[in-house]
Amino acid sequence: MSPTPGFVAVPAAVVAELQALLGPDRVVTAEAEVETLSKDCYWYSPVLKARLQERRAGAAVKIATVAELKAVLAAAYRHDLPVTVRGGATGNYGQCIPLCGGLVVDLTGLDRILAIEGDVVTVEAGARVVHVEQAVRATGRELRCLPSTWVKSTIGGFISGGSAGIGSITWGGLREPGTIKRLKLLTLEAEPKELVLEETDTLRAFHAYGTNGVITELQLRLAPARRWDQIAITGPDWAVVTAFARRVAYDDGIPKRLLSLLEPIFGASFKPLRTWLPAGHAFIWLEVDQTATDGLAAEARAAGLNVAQIIPYHEPKRQPMLMEYGWNHSTLWMLKAHPGHTYLQLGLGPNFEEQAARLQARFPGQVHLHFEFVRGRRPTGEFGLVIPVLIPVIEYVSDAHLREVIAFAESLGIASNNPHTCYLGEGGTTPALQAQIKLKAATDPKGLLNPGKLKGAAVPPGLAEAMPQFLEV
Ligand SMILES: Cc1cc2nc3c(=O)[nH]c(=O)nc-3n(C[C@H](O)[C@H](O)[C@H](O)COP(=O)(O)OP(=O)(O)OC[C@H]3O[C@@H](n4cnc5c(N)ncnc54)[C@H](O)[C@@H]3O)c2cc1C
């Protein structure tokens, strides 16, 4: 494979140095394996796919302890090697694809659960979310928020590359103050230092794609564990199904962890669930406390809806589980069944039904609706507002067409979080971005951590020209 612009190779002498540190098995140089370790789920976006498929690291290393990580970061600093950190590699924005070679550092070996004390878990960054959730549930607690990729994702990757998920309908997104109590990160310097950020200060390193430090340890606040039942509800009339979803979403009296609302076209792509989902029916996934199940099922039936399946609480959860058909898993199933499609991430208002209908009317047959619901903040700053999040699967026509769909959505008062770029801050600067850039200036003096991904931060000499352009909107 010929090197891409700005590609920084890892010289043989440095490979030997890394092998001396980690042993030969944990330094990967074979092209096929380096290629695999250089990729994430960026292919959801045809825009990213076209620009990132040739990009890869020069070599990869697998870390098992913080001491090893420190030694590898020091070596990268000495040899001016870009460093891209990798967890479960389930990110959708090409966050852990190196833009200019260097080293990929796989942190999945750094996976100890260090303590569970009261409502706080302390965990190493490479631990899989599923293992953390199972460990805390054994103590009567649960994570406030987990991604539908909980089996593969690491906790550090979720904090560095994710945003919200199962649980966010009650607890809000990961950014919600209080959810991340503390994090430890390593700087990329001659002698990497450990920084400890507390409470809202942690947000400086949150969702930063590993550009301003390598997170080694996290403390997360937990929720009391509930006995969640799962309910699949279907109906042939979109308006009736939507009205029921609205009623449950906005009712704070119903303890819930998941509420997905999907158009019928999604059902056909969910192969393992097909027998539950009558053709032509729209549907709702619910995870509700078991005390609410009977009442909700009765209410759904009274509204003329079909309670297709009730999966009673079971510890541990068994297949199939509805959360793996919500969030971006719904998108995954649809993209597999409908090549030539992609997706968007949109935040709607309380008139979400009308906004979505106008979007569909403007692009007939091209926009397929899938809603999740997240608790956020009112304009006054008070926590509690229910935000309908639309993750539509849309036909990919061209980059210009994607821009047109986003622009039209914005004209309707819909907020867009563009998933067709791997850059943070592409949409313009914000105080949060400025805080991330400031932290990077302190933690990464040579600009070697995931270079290029944080717009506005310095990159090493000669690499700026190597950065691809994505969908600017
Ligand atoms: C099918 C599917 C469903 C998804 N569902 C959700 C969802 O429900 N909610 C959601 O928010 N996202 C979702 N995502 C996106 C993704 O799964 C999450 O962001 C996920 O938690 C990322 O974890 P990871 O370990 O795979 O991170 P990776 O993809 O490995 O890394 C993500 C970013 O974090 C950086 N990083 C990783 N570890 C560290 C560290 N220790 N220190 C510093 N930087 C680090 C990487 O460099 C990269 O930039 C989904 C993706 C797919 C493909």
C-alpha cells in the first residue's frame, strides 16, 4: 500500500525499542493487522469512507499497564511519532483512524475494575463497558448511561468518543455534570505526567478523541440498579405509535432506560426480531422498571397497539436485547440491509412529529425515521428537558445532497451534529472547544496526539497539508 500524504513511518530501530519494552507479540507491524487496528466504524459515512480508507498507522502496540503506556508515550515523544489511542474501535466518525501514520496504541489490556464504593466506580480506561455494568450491577448499582455497543466499547473510548445512550432518557448525556467524577490522563512529553481532573473540569478531556491526553482511569457516578423489563410495541398507524411514544417519553413518573421509536422499514432489517414485527408496523422499544410493565402494556393495548413481546428482567441480560436494536445499532442493521444509505444526527423540538414530517415531505422516500429520547437542559439551564433525537437513515445521493438535507433541517429549527467529519470543532469554535485546545497545549506540546482531529490546535510541522477535507456544513 503506498503511503498517504503526511504518513509518518515507524522506523525499524523504534520498533525494536518498543519490542524491548513490550515483548515482540505486543508490537504489531504486519500490514494486514496494522490496517485492522487502524480502522473503526467510520464506514457508516460514505464521506468518511472515501477519505479515510487509505489512512493507517505505521505500527500498533498493545498496552497492559500504565507504566508500559508511559514508556510508549515517552518513546513516541522522543521519535516524533503521532499517537492514536484505540479502545473498542466502535466510533463512527473515524476518531481512531490515524490521519498521518505513527503509532496506534491499543488500550484494551488496561482493563481492571479498581473499586466500587457507594455510587462511584473506579475503572481503568480499557475496560469493556459490559464488564463494568455487570460488576456494578452485582453491587446494586448500574451505569447511568451506556452505549448500545456496550459489549465491544471500552469505558475510556465511550468517554472520549461517545455522547449518550441507554439511560440518557433519565440521566442525560455523558457531558451532564456529575456523571464523570474524576479522570486521570497522561501527557505526551519527554516524561509523561499524570493529570487528575475532577468533576466539571473533566469535561476538558471529554469527547476529545484522545487529542489532549490519554485517559488511564475514570471514576463514574452510578445509579441505583433497577429491574428492567423490555417491551416491544408495534402498530400500523405511525401517528398512533408516535403518540404513545410521546406520552411515555414525557412522563417522568415512568422509570425508563430506553425508548426508541422507529418506522416500519427498520423492522425488516432486524432479522433476529422479524417474527415479532408485523410487516408495515412502526414500533417502539422500551426498557422500563418492571413495576411499570403491566400498566404500560394495558395502556398500549387500549390505544389499539400490539404488545409484540415482553422480555422479563433477567440478570445477566440475554439475547436478544432491544438495546442492541436501538441507538446506532438500528442504523447498523439498516445500512447492512440498504446499501447506498447513510445517517444523520439531529436534535428536534417538542413539535418533533411535525418537524420530521416536513423533512420527509421535502425529501420524499429518502429519510427514514428513528428517534431516541435524551434528557437535557432547558434554555434556563435547568436539567429535565426531554429532547427527541432523530437518527434518520437517509439515502446517500452526494455530499451536496447531504449538505442540502442538513441545511433544510436547520431551517426548520432542527439542530445537527454532523457525523460526516472526523474533526472536532468543524462547526465553529465554542467555549468547550477552547477549553479542549487549552488542555492540549499543556498536555501535548509537540501536537502528536491524534494530530489534526481537534480543529484550532497546532499540528506538527508539515502535517497540516495532509489533513483531508470532510463534509463542511
Ligand atoms: C452499532 C453502533 C452503535 C453505537 N451506539 C452508540 C451509543 O448508543 N451511544 C454513543 O455515544 N455512541 C454509540 N456508538 C459510537 C461508539 O460505539 C461509542 O462512542 C463507543 O462507546 C466508543 O467506545 P470505543 O471503546 O469503541 O472507542 P474507540 O472507537 O476505540 O475510540 C473513540 C475515540 O476515543 C479515543 N480514545 C479511546 N480510548 C481513549 C482513552 N483511554 N483516552 C483518550 N482517548 C481515547 C480514540 O482515539 C477515539 O478518538 C455506536 C457505534 C456503533 C458502530
